[in-house]
Amino acid sequence: MTEQRADAAPPADPATAYLEALRRRLTADGCTLTSETWAGHLVVVGSRSDRKARWIGTKFQLFVYGAVVPQIDETAIAEFTNWALANAKRRRGGVPGARNVPTALPALISTNVHPPAAQWATANGHVMGAPVVARPVTVETTPEAVRTTMYRGRVIYGGLFTSHVLEKAALYFP
């Protein structure tokens, strides 16, 4: 029998601790939280809708996906991004394309990120069919540091919302 101290929680690995902190940041910013499963991994899903006068009445919908995986390679981040795009397309409200812009921030979190996966995430925004834009995020966690990579440039579709997306990404993925 293994004994554990009742007065202390078992230490979490850095990736799991980061996911829990992401959950807290999403909640603090007013996101609605749910969960899903992707490839056997629990996915925290945060969603919110915003409108601003300068967006000419358009509703911006943001979907944030976070999952801890043992390692992140190009295949994993590409598959997770495609899954998140399809999920955001299914979750979005309103009439597709009619003053309704959904964007996804699919983030894989791990202590082992392959450099080509981080490069893939920073290469560009990704679009799926009816306009849903994704900005994939890789988060490499170690006990000493966190390294977050994502595309921070403009996209053709949804470019009006770039500064808002980057502001939220900086808040959620410090």
C-alpha cells in the first residue's frame, strides 16, 4: 500500500498545472467552459462572443481548446487543429458568414514540443471551409519556463479581429 500525506496534494507535472491555470484564466475572462475528448485526451474548451462598434455589428466568437499530450509533433498539432476547426464550426451560432466570425485557438500543451511542430504553428492562420480561422498554439512547459508559439500575423479572413485575437491569446497563453 502506498501512503500519501493527507495535508498535501500530489505535485502536478508542469503541463497539467499549465492546463489548470488556463482553465482559471478562461473563467476569469468570462468564457463558458466545457470539455471534450480528442484522441483519448481531455480537452478544456472555453468560448465567448464579443461585439464592438468598430466591427460594424459583427459578432466575434472565440473558441479556445487546451489539451495536455505527452509530446507535440507536426502530425499531432495538425490533427488537433483540424479537430478544433470542425468543433468550432459545429459550435458556432448564427448564420454562417453573416456577420458572425468564429476563431479557434487550439493549444496543445506538453513538456516535449518538437521544433517543426512549433514552426508549423507559427507559419500561418488556418481556415476551414465555411470561414472558421484557427491560430494553433504549442505550449512547452518545464519546471523552469514556458514557451508558447503561435502565428501572430494578420489573416485574410477575419483580419479585422487580429488585435482582439492576439490580446486574448496573450491573456490565455502567457
